[in-house]
Amino acid sequence: MRFWAALFLVVACWNLVPGLARAGEGDRLVILRDAETEETLRRLATPVFKAAGIEPEAVKLIIVKDPSVNAFVAGGPNLFLHMGLLEATPTPEQLLGVIAHETGHMAGGHLARGSEALRNARIETIVGILAGLAAGVTTGHGEMLGAALGGAQTVATRSLLSFSRDQEGSADAAALTYLDAVGVSAKEFLAFMQTLKGQEDIPLDRQAPYLRTHPLTHERMDAVAAHLQRTKVSPDARLGPAFAARHARMEAKLRGYLHAERVLQETKDRPNLEVPALYARALALEQTGQLAPALSAVDRLLQKAPEDPYFHELRGQMLFEKGHVDESLSDYAAAAKALSRAALIRAAYGHALLESTTPNHLDRAISELTAASGLEGETPETWHLLAAAWGQKGAQTNDPVDRGQAAYALAEEANAEGRTQDAKRFLAQALRLLPEGSPTRLRAQDLHMDVNSASHTDE
């Protein structure tokens, strides 16, 4: 099974969103998941969120499969970052400046004041599905995954939240405060503004959406320049080499994923590639179906960094997707052990264990999938896999408790996908089978109350 190129989740959403377009067709918002990229963005953004008085874990960082330069906030603390923006910010400091600006919108209450515009844009469909980053979101294989969400991309990128000039200035002022608080110069943020300003003379339909939804003015740029003159933060204050390395790897993964043929041409006949370029080449080879040379490239990466969990994750993913499930297990185990808080990777390992032909992996699969569901509890595919694992165990043991565990997992899956009646049916089954006072029965009772409360509210 192949999870790259936003294929699996588009199929998974057909029954939820009628008439859903294929990934890449112009009017759909496609969400991508990648454990390493999400961790890089989380580490980058967390100090800014804290400086703004926002609980970091309350903010969803969402990567949009779109080559245009844009970022926006919608439906509460949901920060959307286009892949085009990640590519167009050559330094982590430029990206941090954009994140700080969007955080200024969140902290400034601009979302609350823009709630009517939000309703008019019919973005509720997107926000509703965001509970699990899309119904059917796969928990596996750590690399770029996609979920096509209902709602027009053009709405999301152009007219969803066209902030006023006053709000833009307010968000800039807040961003400058946050950057000072984390000790990073706003010089790179101004450089990003200057890059966008250069687009004003090109036709509107070719401008970056960020420019259209976040209007630039000379006053805004002058305010940032004036801040640079008076701040105590050095104009050369940056995030440091560790962030630069993480940013370079993130960009390499994006290039390998989005521009495989170009990457292969650029890295051809270059035996001594640095890690980012070799990373990009490995992904590009995998993207173009060249498994043997792709694995060889990953092996070279592991020679440079034998303990790197993301290289092990990539090797495991490649092997799994090409049907070498048992061979993938050691790499997934290494990645999951090192990244025990990464739900995507724990679920990927659990999935591989579930598909393995080697006996006695079922209990371990259940353990990994349970851990993944605890870390990210609103991802339907994790619950689907967990239900399958408990179902297999129940078939082996003929124990009603195991079947009750499977029913509970199916109820969680249905609830995450908004299938209320199915959730109620599976919960009734789980409550018949699970013993009184057991942890899973207590969770099932809580979910039963939540589902019934939500259905009464809907009525």
C-alpha cells in the first residue's frame, strides 16, 4: 500500500465528502502529514506561542499541499502553512516571522471578530473535519500524507480571512514583541516582506495568496524597519545551527516529494552529497519507484547517522510499502523507540506489526496502536487498525472482552468520522462485552455520554 502523494486519504474521504475531487485538482484543500516536518514546525513555533500566552499544545499546525506562498489561521487555534511557504522561506527565521505574525492574529482575537466572515466562507466543513486532521487520516509511515477536505481551496486561500490593514499592523506589532522575547532578530521577517512586496506589480492571479489576504503597506514595512533600529536584539541574532539543520532537512524532504525529477537531475553523479541533498535524493528515488537505489541512499544516510530515527522511519516505510513488511519491523522499532511521543510513527509500527507474517506480533501491535491512539486520539485510521488488531485477537482467543475492545475502537473510529449512529451501535456492543469497572469500559461510558450529548445538541 502506498501512502505518498496524498492518495490514500482521498480514497478514505470519498464516502464522507460527496463529489470529492482527486488530490491536486484545483479546488480542494489537501492536508499533508509528516512526523519530522511537524516536529520541526512545532519546535520552531512553541517559544512564540508561549511568548504570546497561548498554550502550544492547543494549536494545530497544519501543512497544506499547495505550491502557493500562504499561511492563515481559521476556526480557532488552527495554523495552516502552505508547502509553498515552507519552500519560499529560505531561513528558519523567515518562517518564524510568518508564524509570529499569524500568532499575533490568534492572540489579538482577530479570529473571533472574523467569525462572520468565517461562516460566510463556509469553512465550517474544513474546521469540523480538522478534529482528526481529516476523516480517514492514516497514522502511518511518517512521510508526506494527504487528506482532501471539503471546502474550496480558493476560499481558504483568498477570501477566508482577508485581514484589515489595522489588524495586519497589530499582528506585526505582536510578532515583533514575540521575536524579541525569543531573542531572534526581525531582520529576516522584513526580508520576507520585501520579497512579497516585489510581487505587487505582477498580475493579481499570479501573486502569492499571502499578499492578497495580508495586504502589505509601506507603513507596515517601515514599522518593522524602525523596530530593528530600536530593539536591543542584535540584527544578527538567529536561531542557531540546530534549527538551520532541521530547516534544511525539512526543505530537502519537500523538494524530494514535490520535485523528484529535478532533484534526481541535480544530484546525479554526485557521490559525496551532504545529508540534506542525499535525503532529498532518497525521497525522489522512492517517489519515482526506484526502491533499490532509494534504499541504498537511505543506507548511506544511516552510515552518516546510524541512530537517526527519521532515517530508520524512512527505511521502514519504503520496505513496508513495497511489501517487505517483516524487513521493515526493525527500522520501525528503532524509530518508535527513539520517538515515543510521535503518534504517526507509533501507529506506522503498529500497522507493520499487524501486517507481519511473523507469529506473536499481535500483542505488540495492539500496544503500539493503543499508544498512538492515546497520543493522537482523533485519528480514525488509528482506531480502525486497533479494531482490526483486537478483532484478530478475539478470533484467536474467543474472549468476549477482546471483542468488546474491538467494538470500542470501532466506536471511536465512527465518532471521529462523525458517524454518530454507528458510534452508538458499536458502543452498545462494547458495553455489553466489557467488564464492569475496566478502563476501556469506563472510556466507553464517557464516549457514550459525549456522543449522546452531541446528538441531542445537533437536534
